[in-house]
Amino acid sequence: MPDPTTPPPGAPQPPPPQNPFAAPPSHRLGVVVADDNPVVRAGLTALLSGRPDIEVVAEAADGRQAYEAAHQHRPDVVLLDVRMPGVDGISALPYLVQIAPVVMLTYSRETEIVQEALRRGAGGYLVHGEFTADQLVDAVRDIKEGRAHFTPTAAGALLNQLRQSQAPAEPSLPEGLGHAMSATAYGISHSVQPHITPQGPPHTADLPMRPPPNPSPSAENLSRMQPDVGQSSSGWTSGRPDAPDRARFQLSTREAEIMDLIASGMNNQQIAAMCFISEKTVKNHINRIFAKLHSTSRSEAAAKWIGTAPDAHRGRG
């Protein structure tokens, strides 16, 4: 006589019993990295993905892509550059903070930009070259918990604002950042309302026409970046941190200038025009830079220079 507790042949097997004392699965922090420089994006993604509790769920090259990625993946944190083509970071910021905490990670250190980013809801502002890889990871973890992080440049801008004896006037941002514009330039529908809760799959034209309610009157509609604005990259608060030890590379002043331009994404022709030198001279400088940074490619050299390479903060020997 068959055992009534035994399932007949071919029947699906019941799931194994669950251990009531087993620890719940740990949650990995989902991060969206938004920067128009592919070298910076790759470096940040490699750095963050190497941590067991952090996962880069998407990359974006401008503010619109960042919004679409955040809308789709619902990350825990967004790392956002300031100057990007199309929709810049300052313009996308009020929409992104409705979805997740945002940390500005950029080379832009102008006081007006720092203050405007904070007014529009940024939870931190980190300037490239002013933080270590471990400090960036700590910032990602802390921002999710509501603890702000600022590098020295951003902290100084915040202090200057707080020390003003009278209410500050509306800041004058660099050309192309945060200006009001016609939504039709990006194909944005006037009927689209700000995103509050998911209501179906996101669409390319779903970036809201109006930013969320904000105590600041300067949170404007999305702006168009002017084509002559250069590429950017990115940047703590409790004391000055240990920045990447660039002195150990022993670059000359000119080599350091060219390395900054390489890290910003410029090619040899653009660097030559910027420095008023020939492309051959640029190549000679780059060969010496690669030798001093022990690098074989622009991306490897840039990662070491801006501090996203694994050994970027190690000393000699």
C-alpha cells in the first residue's frame, strides 16, 4: 500500500522547509552613476561594484538618462555630475531627488553651483581630487541613511553662504546651467505631472515639466546645456580628507595640466588647442605622463589621477 504522504511520480516536489532562524538576505545598495565622461563612469562603476554591499544598477551620460534609469531601477543613491550635454545635472536634480538621495560628484567647484545644488535637494557634494576611494564608498552608504557629505571646496561654499549677513541674492550660474527653457526642446509633454509613485513603465518623454514643490523659488524647468561648456567630472566634511597623492607621480606643472585635460575627456587635438601647443608636443607629454603613472592607456592614467583606481591612494613602495 503506497504511503499517502509520498507524492505520486511526476508530481512537483514541495519546497524545502525554511529555516526560521536563518538570517534574512542582505540588501545591496543600488547606485545609478551619471557622468558624461565614460572613463569616469567606468572607474566609479568598477570601484563601487567591488564592494559586497553596493551594486551599480545603471549608468547614464546625461540628466535625462539618469532620470529614466532612476525611474526604472529605483536606486538607493544617485551619483550625479553637474555639467553634461543635453539635460545637465543641476536641471535634473529636483526630479531625481523625488526618487532617491542624490550626491553631486563633479569637477565643478564654483560656489554658486554648490549652493544651487544644495537648494535643489542634493544630499552631498563631492569634488574629484578631494576624497579617497574609501571616503566615496562611505559617502554612498551614509547618504542612504540621511547623513550628508561634502568635500572641503563644497563645505567652504556652504559656510560662506551661512555666514552671509543678509539673504543671498539669486545666484548667477555659469552659462547653460539651470536656465528655464521650452519643454518642447526635449519633447517633454506639458501634460506630464511630476512623478510621485510608479504608474506604469517610464517613457522617454516622461521627465516632468515642473519640478517638485521646493522652498527654493529657483528650482526651474530643465535647461539646455550650451555646446561650449566643457565636460566635467566630480567631489567631504569632517576635516580635510586625504586626497589622491598626486605628488608621488612627480608630474611637472604642464604635465599635470595635460593630465587634468585627459581626465576630463579631451583628445590630443583639443588639448593642443587648449594649451596652445602642437599635437606632437602633446603626445610627448603624454608618453612621459604614462611612464610616471605606470599606465598604458588614457583610461588607466585618468583612473589613477582622479583616485578611482584601486591603488590610487597608495604610497610608494
